[in-house]
Amino acid sequence: MSDTTARELLSRRDRLFGKKTPLFYEDPLHIVRGEGVWLYAADGRRYLDCYNNVAHVGHCDPTVVAAMTQQASTLNTHTRYLHENILDYGERLTATLDGSISMVIFVCTGSEANDQALRIARLHTGGQGVICTNLTYHGNTTAVAEISPHGEESNSPNVRTIPFPDSYRPLDGLEGKALSDAYIDKIKAAIQSFEDSGVGFAGMIVCPIFANEGLPNLPPEFMKKSVSAVHDAGGLFIADEVQAGFGRTGTMWGHEVAGIVPDIVTMGKPMGNGFPLGAVAASAELMQGFRDRVMYFNTFGGNPIAGAVGNAVLDVMERDKLMENARTTGAYLRDGLAALAARHPMIGEIRGHGLWLGIELVRDSNSLEPADTEARDIVNRMKERGILINRIGEHDNVLKLRPPMPFAREHADLVLENLDTVLGNR
């Protein structure tokens, strides 16, 4: 693509969407095609996609495309008619969860799923108060924007934020059990403030791997203690699996890594491999109670194409053993990153699970000063070398690796080789 064409596209985009609409990279890419773990630009150059968890089983996977095409050429309508696809998918999906979670509502996005999860929790408990972390993101509807503070205090009387749990830059310099208990005290204080204000407590929502917070290594037993604190106060625990779910961590669900069973599970992004598909799952008690009080209907959620696509994604995951690949290739990549850390002191910590990894960059290993501008530069230089990554975390200094699930050792080697070169040239 010529510079002229790029400028024209950017000008049209700015006029239609606004100049502050987010774009990746200082020199934006014009992507025209995807296949597997690769994206192809208008100039013909290909890029290794190490960022995109929406194309979960690979860009334009043939099995998913075929299922979508076949169903689209046969029928697509809503769930006020009977249809096998979405029932088959719903039964298959809930079977991957704990036995206590047996019912599901289908929506189109993770934002919608989290929105309905809040309604279910508030109706069930009678309280309005919801706890989230201070650096999380749960979607973009009005309701879930209140629980997506991006480092700020929520201005909603129905929301309290707590510091996200982190063992690298720990609260008050604490360690181990003391650190875990300190974070739990923050949860208990938030619950008490809801009771004191008359708002009442509904529950707590977290991504179980704290993806937007930079994938921190958690204090011991933090998640189990969090669930206990929430339940002791009569609230519900919501696991937002929109980023962590569907095998990326090497387990089907991120909350399995944490060793907990949530009351409500929300999901989106990867489940449709790019087709708009989301869901909220919970126990029969919670779902029936919600249905008894709310006539909820979603025109597009749970349509026959969604069922066909969702089933096809699970088919590919099982056939190609993608969850096992997340474990083995993720471990291989993590070992390679550890070897890089031994040569490059800017790598302060390696975090994450399976094929969802973060690399904390620091300017000084003693002060832990975040290398934020350096991280931005590295992301752009990796893009110039044909590797697409990004950055996250409180200081935007955690390199973010989250490739499509068919990502293999040969691709990991490309990442490691290029990252080694980029870090070595600083």
C-alpha cells in the first residue's frame, strides 16, 4: 500500500469515526487478509499475529467458515423459534463448566454478557453494590462502563474499586499470606461501605487471570479467599472469561487456573472466532430466578448461525488439541522468554498462563521503574519486523502476547529471535 493510500484511508477514518478512535501502532497497518496465525497487509507483507484472541482457532479457519456459510445459506432467525443448533451448543458449552453451572443466556458480545450478569446478581441479592479492580475493563455498555475504571475511581455509588492483586509491586510492600489478606481486607471494606451507605452488596466481578491489569502473579490463595469473602457477605462472584476462556490458559476456563468455582461466568470474543457471540452462564437457581422476573430477549443472541459457529470452534479446538497446544507451546515460549530475561535485564518478570503471556519491562530491577516508553518502542519495532504484539498493565509496560491458538513452536521461535534482537539493539 502506498503512503498516499494510507493517508487517504486515515483521513476518511478520522472523518467518520473521530481522530481519537484507537489504532494500533504509530504507523497503522492496512490488513486485507488473514489465515491461521498470519495477517496480510495491502502491500502483500505478512505479519505473525501474536495479539488477536478473537480469531481464536485461527484467522478464517476453514471449518468455522464452512459451518457459518452452510447455516447462513439455510436459515438464520432468532430464538423464539425452536432450533437444534443453539441447544446442541448450549449443552456442549455448559458441560465444560462445573456441574453447578447448567444454564445459559446467549448474547452477541462480552459487554452484553457482563451487563446481564450484573442484572442477575442484583436481582438475586437485592443489593446494587459491585466490586471490581481499579484497572479492569469489562465492556462498553453504560452499566459495565461503571465497572471499567481504567485506573480511576468509579464515580458510581454502586461501584467500589479495589487495588488489583500484585506480587511484583505489592500493596504496602507485603508478601505471601499477609499480602493476600491485605487485599482481602480491601474487599471486606468495600462490602462494608455498601452496607453503611444503604446500597447493599450484590457481588464482585474479575477477570480470573487479571488480563487488563497485566497478568500479575497473584498472592497465595487470593482468589479462594475472595470468593469466600463475597459469599460470606451474601454476594455473588462473577468470572469474566471474555479474555481468559476457551482453553487459552491451558485449561478451558481461567477460573480453573485460580482453583475456584464462580457463581456466574461470562464469555465472548474467542467463542465465535470473530462472529459476534457471547454468553452468560449460571446455576439453574440463578437463571430461573432471573427468567421469572425479567422477560429478556436478544434478537441476534443465540441465532442458528451462532450455534453453528460456536460448535465449529469447539470442534476445531478438540480436533487440533488446541488446549494441549496452549500448554505445551505456551511453556516452550515461556522458557524461551526466561532465557531472554537472563540476557536482557529490562525483562523484570514473565507472567501468565498457556498462550496468554505478559513480559513486564523495567528500567531498573531494584526500583522497578516501569519502562513504558521503551515498551511502546519495542511494540512498534516488533511490528516493523513482522511480529504483532501489544502492551498492557498499569503503566503500559507489560508486553502482551496472546496469539491465535494454532500458534506453534516455529512461531514462538520467530517471536523469541526478533524480541532478542530488538531488546539487544536498545
